[in-house]
Amino acid sequence: MENFFSADIATVDPLISRAIDDEVRRQTDGLELIASENFVSEAVLQAMGTAFTNKYAEGYPAKRYYGGCEFADVVENLAIERAKQLFGCDHANVQPHSGAQANMSVLLTALEHGDQILGMNLSHGGHLTHGHPLNFSGINYRVADYGVNKDTEQIDYDELQRIAEESRPKLLICGASAYPRTIDFARIGEIARSVGAKVMADIAHIAGLVATGLHPSPVPHCEFVTTTTHKTLRGPRGGMAMCKEEFAADLNRRVFPGVQGGPLVHIIAAKAVSFGEALRPEFKSYQQQVLANAQALVSALKGAGLRIVSGGTDNHLLLVDVFMDGKGITGKAAEKALDEVRITVNKNTIPFDTNKPFIASGIRLGTPALTTRGMKEAEMARIGSMIGEVIQDPESDEVRTRVKREVAEITARFPMYPSRLRSNDAVDKVSM
């Protein structure tokens, strides 16, 4: 009888094995500029692929509904303590499977069905879970929204104060998925208190910057703080919810059994590993380079004749207006043209966009992933120039050929995951 436990994926399922290998090559051979993506360490990958995936651990450390959880308790307690050390929060729940579920657990903790919330408009940089009508947040609560000033393309806090006074939200939601400027959490906290609202700060994008003190922390000013763990924090795909101590018991109940059952212990183990990495001094150096690279990319794109939304960036991401009032191309066309030369970005609406979201007038770029590979300002300058060339002449075969060659040259100098690349010879013999 075959030894079930020694089976290798390449033997058991060569088609999936090939897809995995092809994805490693895609990441290795391309320039990853999606702002919400990053590359985890081998240690984080190893933690995700452990026997903890076999274990049910419903409940919390020392209060489980299953036996055999003593080692699950070890990794969850480590993840909690490291998260509290990173962010200086009273309480951290590391079980949410995603940022969306972390946000859902907070809304269930802070609100009753039908309560009023105030969140940032999605087309101005917010997130689906901040009140979009097709999302649970918009379905279950009454929603008012705020955005950016048309001239500055930055949050107008005086206008936010006015909208808060008018809508009287029970929860004010701040944080963004496509906002390139520093968020004034202290001011937002003052606005919320002036109208009797609590605050949830969603720092999914800027968590790594907050953890290292390179962006002001929302923790002193907000009752709740949520984040994903896989963007600037450079951990596994997952979420986390933090709060002040008075809300800890209620938040825990809303995560489990409120919105999910058994936690993913192997992912929690990987979160603990990444939090440990983030506590090291070199992680702050990494985040500083992320910021420097974003500035270099802005300069290069401006030099290539492209308009940067809000004029620049204070964090890891930037929005590029490629449509330019009809004089350029759509975000969808830009994403496709760049994908053809192995530069990966995502189309994105810009404030006051005249195109539909699936078409969009902009693209969103971020520097965390390429910074993880070791790239610095010189590479960003060249990459920005290449992006400009492609967008200015997206149909040119000569531009495509030259840029593709330059992408190959750059990526070859910054290898990643060499142990993850395998031969596909065996797979080639398998009939599709």
C-alpha cells in the first residue's frame, strides 16, 4: 500500500504542482507593483505548510472546545503578545481569516443592526467594508460617506467634521485601500468624540508603517483597529482585530462564534512568525526603504509625463491618473499593456472618476513587494520610466520588446524563492 504521508504533490497532482511552479516563476520573473501584495519569507511559508492545518481549535487559548490544543495555544499566545508589542494595543484577536472578517467582527461589536456609520467613499480610496451598498456593511447599516477635496485630492477634515455633525454616526470608519497620504487619526478621533461616535481604523495597507513608527498610530485615538497581515506587514494572508480592553470580551465573541468557527492555526503560526520578524530592527529599515522607493517612483512617473493623484505620496502606494481627461488611456488598458511586459499593477478609480470602476481612469502602484526583493531607488527610477514608456505608447511592439528585456534583466538581479522552483518535465507528460 502506498505510504499516504510521504506523497509528494508533484506525484499526486502534477497539474496543481505545475500551477504552483508557474506562479513562483510569474512572481520571480515579473515586477510586482500591486500595493496590497508582498512576498513573505521562507519561514512564513514554512509555518503555513505545517501540521497545524490538521487541528481544530475552536475557542481561545486555555478555553478550547476540543482537546489536544496545547501547542495551538502556544502559537496563538505568541501571535497575540507579539501583536500587542508591535502596535501597543490593549487587546489583539489574531483569529480573523481576513481583513473583511476583522471589520465585520468590529461592526458587530460596536453596532446594532440599522445603526448609522460614516466611512470613506470607495471611489475616493476607501474599502468595500466601510459602507459599500453591496457589502455587509452597507446592507446592514445606514451609511454616510466622506471623501477627498476635489482640488487637493486629500481628506478635508473640516468637511468630515461637517458630515459627522450632520449624519451623527455611531461608528466612524477611517483608513483606506487607495489613499496615498498620511491619515490624521488624532483629528478623526476628535471629530468622532465631538459627535459621540466610536472609531474603527482599518490600517490594512499601512500596518507595517504604523508598527515601525513611520506613520502615526491610530491606537491611542480609536476604540478599534483592524488590519490584514499580508500587505506592508509582510505576513500570511489573514486579518487581525485590536481594541481597547473594555471591548475585548465582546470582540472575541463576535469573532468566534460570531462570524467564524475554527481558527486557521497554521496561519496564526505564520502570523506569529511574521510579527516576530516585524519586531526586529531591520524591519524598520525595510519600511524606510519602502517609503524611499515610493518617492523615487513618483519622481520617475512625473518625469515620464504622468499625473500623480494628490501630487505625490506619504506612504507605500501611489495613484497614477493614466486617463488624464481623455488624453491618455484607461486604467484597464494600462493594466493590460503593463501585464504584457510583466509589470503587474491594478486598474483603480481615482477621485471624481468619470469612468466605471471596471474601466477606471487610474492605476494603483505600491513598492512593498519589490522592496522585499532588495530593489532600491535606482531600480524604481528605471521602472517608473518603463511604465511611462508603455502607457505613452501601449501599442508599440518596439517598446514592448525593449521593456520586456529590461524587466528580465532587473528581475534576474533580484532572485527569490530558488528552492521553490522545480522542473516541470514530469508534468509535461501528463495529458490535459
